[in-house]
Amino acid sequence: MENKVYDVAVIGGGIAGYTAALTLKNFKKEFLWVGVKPFGEKLLKAERVKNFPTFTGNGVELAALLERQMALEEVPFTRAKIDGVYATGGGFMLTSGKTAFSARSVILATGVETETVESASKYLGRGVSYCAVCDGSLYKNKTVVCELSSPNYAEEAEYLAGIAKKVYAFCKYKNAEFRAENIQTVEDPIALIVGEGRVTGVVTKSGKMLEADGVFFLKDAAPPAVLVGGLETEAGHVKVARDMSTNLAGLFAAGDVTGRPYQYIKAAGEGLVAAFSVHKFLVHD
């Protein structure tokens, strides 16, 4: 665990997180901007960005401009997947596997991570996990299922394969490849998680039953209510006030995670508001 306590931790590498980080730098705050990578897949895949003032072009071009500004303004970014945010009484602790960070306040800008299997929340902590490093050791010589959102998580699946007896890999991308021999790819998507108190397996969309002791969803971020205990959500989005504050003192949210419209300009605006609100909170804290 780092000994440093940041004024603010901004979680999420998108435009909301970047705008918040840029604003906090102007406020001269000690901040941690952390995420899987800055300006990720959603922006890079955009064929055309129509609603960002003064900009005409595609997502790759906009990302290049943002990266140029980020370098010129010297906005630091830490690559890490945050898997838990915990209120500590005097602030927050963020975990990324076995690494931990401390901050007096948090801006949650993780974007939208759609829950692909509705029954997942029912078994959270009882066989369902969003962090291979955190919970993989619980499944030594057992059978697990993992759903990968992109090839970026092949390494996490292989990590699980080094612990578990067998791993069923459901990949939401084509041409999946793994180095571990005990990983079996399954092209038939997961329809349902089943169990009796704890997970006992999954049922695929074609109706095939696969017995398993645990299910791992490997993607950029867990749903906000899973990531932050006690956080109030509504229809899968973080519930916020006009100043981007949540029901947890010191924790703010911005961008797609707060709800529609899922637009870059809206994300930038909320990132700015969240940073101003955090600044005000810290002054009065």
C-alpha cells in the first residue's frame, strides 16, 4: 500500500475522468488519475464525433488531440484496474489486486459496464467475482468460468488457469487464444448463473449446463454498486445530485456512469462539475 494520501482519486480513463483530472491540476490538488488506459476503446472506435464543440473527425483523431493536451499540461495517469473502493471514515481506500491507494475523496468516472448476465448480482460474493487476482486463490483445483470483454484479459484468464483445475472461457471477441492447456473456450454465451446458496454452474443460451464453482467477469470495471459498497444506484447508474455528489460523503461521480445521454460533451461537463465540487468539499472538510 502506498503511504501517500491523495486529495482526490479519479477513477476512469475516459473524457469525464480526464476533464476532472485536468481541472484538479489547475486547482493544484494532489490527485491520482487511474484507469485501465486513457481514452479507451469506446472513443477509439467512434467513426465520427458530432457533438464536441470545435471538433470534427473520428474518435482516433479526438483521442490524439486529448493525448497531446494531456502531455502539454503534464496530467499524470496511472494504469491500474480498480476493483474496490472502501470508505475508511477519514477518506477512501482503493484496491487494485494487491495494491492499495488512499484518498480523501473520489470521483467515479468508470463509464458504463453493462451487466451481461442478470443473475450475476444474486451470487456476488458467493461465487461471482470481478477480480481474478483478488479471488482466484479461492478456486485452487476447482472449475471456474470466466467471461472476457476483450483480449486484454487473456492474461487474467491464464492466471486463473494456473490455480484452477479447469477454466471455461466465454470471450466477447473473435479468435481468442490462450497459452494454458486447461482453458476451454466456449462460443455459446452465458444465459444464466445457477446455484444453491453458492454458484454451481452456468447455463448457456443454447441450454447447455456447465458445472463450475465460480464465475469471473473480466472487464474494465465492475458495476458501480459492486465497486463501491453502499453506493446508491438507480437502473444501473450512480444516483447523483446536480453537483455530482452521491449518497456517500466525499464520493462524486461523472460521465456515462451517472446515466444518459452517453455523450462526450456531457461527460466533460460532469467531470468539470465534479472537480469543482470536490475542491469545495476539501476546503470545508
